[in-house]
Amino acid sequence: MSRVQRLLEELSNAHGPSGSEGPVRSIVMREMAPIADELAPDGMGSLIARLGDKDGSPRVMLTAHMDEVGLMVRYVTPEGFVKFQGLGGMLDQALINQRWVIATRKGPVLGVTGIKTTHVMSMESRNQLFRREQMFIDVGATNKQDAEERLGIQPGDPIAPDSAFTVLNGSKLYVGKAWDDRAGVGVMIEVMRSLRERPAQGTVYAAATVQEEVGLRGAHTSTFMVQPDIGINLESGVAGDYPGTNMDEAQEKLGQGPGLFLHDSSMLPNLRLRDFIMDTAKEIGIPVQFNVLSGYGQDGSEMQKSSGGIPVINLTVPTRYLHSHYSLMHRDDFDRAVTLTAEVVRRMDGDMVARLKRFD
């Protein structure tokens, strides 16, 4: 297994719902420590790495969020079943009959989403869509006291999907949870590793942010800390190359190169930055895709609104089946995203930043 594949497996398998990103932060800290000139968390827990002189110019900021969609313990019933609160946007249908890990003060607790068996349902009930309010997690406890005292479950404990990374049938497709946005975190780490070997002209900051799935919160504080001139957000893209999805909903395809968001519900990118990335990609022979979405939301919008406003774009690794226990990404898209991002950052100088910021 290659070093990069091992890193992606570790990132995907790590449990880190919004607000509980510690296991992911530990991986990022371990990987960034030998690379960065400075490495420190901000007050919310986002981890910010600096590469280059503190007073260097331009200041380029890369972001990728560590948190994944998940759940939180709301309360334990008298019978010992766990009722939960959602953290981020998961469809109710995606919660049924799934395995989970609850991070408690006594360690991880395994559980499964309970649902009434079809044998005792009415025909009307069998055809209905179940709401999360009707669901619970079965942890094998005998009662509330057993769940709280023996297992250590408390309200507020984070709950993450329990699903393992795998390579899909000898292909270049990687199956795993949390590619949103562990794919972007992996790209960011590898870009910084590349820039350590062949430096950029200015100073590069890499922020592994927290709580993106519940309101882009970590990007807000980390951008305030960095005060960048240019921002590139590294994300999982929304692939539309499977049954039930069409080009009007999403345009990215797996294996066709990294994507650039041209519209989402949180941000419109700087089009001069788009053109600069496209020109760079063409020169180094990397295909680029585009995505125009009606929904979504990502950390780039917080960078874009910082200070007096800065040029920002969202660069992605196309991904199928986001916000579920199992998502798919293509290794070629990942590698191309790393190469393209690193080269774009290397070509960024003061004159280019001035051109990107000019409005005439």
C-alpha cells in the first residue's frame, strides 16, 4: 500500500463529527509537523500550518475541513436506547439500518440504528418514509443506568458512521466515509508536502478547519487569524455520473480530473482566479471539470468575505454519494488535484494577486 493510500485510509476511518474533530486533528498534526514552519490550533480547534516566512507575500491560504456529518446523543431512554440529534445534512433514509460509533468518556461504543421489523408493520407503514424522530440507536444496554454507567454514554457525545475504507474491486475507486472533506484534507497535506520540496514565492497557510458541516464556523476564525491575500478551498465535489442524477443537478464525473465550483449557495468564485487555474491546468496537462450547483456551502465563502474581501475559489475531488456511510472517489482525481493546486500556488506572486483583485 502506498503512503498516500495509507493516509487516505486513515483519514477516512477516523471518527470526527462536527465539534469532535480530535482524532482527525491528530493525524493532520502528525503529517504537518515535519513540513510546516509553524503549526498551531486556533481558539475553535482548527489547525493552521504555515510554510514560508511569516512576513512573506503574497499570503495564500488553503482550507479543508476535518469534520464529517454525524450525530450527537440527545438522551437515553429508560430502556437504554439512544435518541440522537443530527450534525450536518444527512438524509433520514441514510440513517436506517446503519452501524455507528459513539465516542464516550469510557471509550468507543458500537451501536446500530433500530427500526421496527417489517413482520409487524401495517402495509401503510411499510410504504412510508421513516423520520429520524422515529429512530434510535441500539447499544445493547439493558436500561438507562447500564447505558450511562457501564458504557459511559452522556448527552452531547458525538456519534460517527462506522464504515471502513476499501479499494473497490481492484479499481482506482476508494470507498470510505467522510470523503467530505477528508479528501480535501488529504489534498492539502500532500500540497504542503510538495511545496516543502519546491517552495512557493510567498507564504502558504494550510488550515484544517472545524465545524464546516454546521455553519462554516472554523473557516471564519482561522481566516481571521491568517488574513490571507488569496484563498483556495479544497473540497469533495458533487459527482453526477450515476443513475438518478442529471447534468442539471451536478456535472462532475469520477476520473475526469478535479473540479471547480462556479456557483453554490454560499459563494460565487473570482473568475480571474478561475481563468488562472484553467490556464495553469492546460499548461501542465491536467483536465479540469466545472460544477454549477443550486445548493451546497463551503469554507471558501468565509475566506471570500474576510477583511475587505479576497479572491477565492473552491477546487474539488469529485465524489459520489456524499453525506452517507459510503462515498466513492477516484485516486487519479486526487493526485491531479494535488499537482494542480501546488503548481497554482507556486505561480502566485504579488503581481498576480494584484490582477486578481482589480475590478475595472
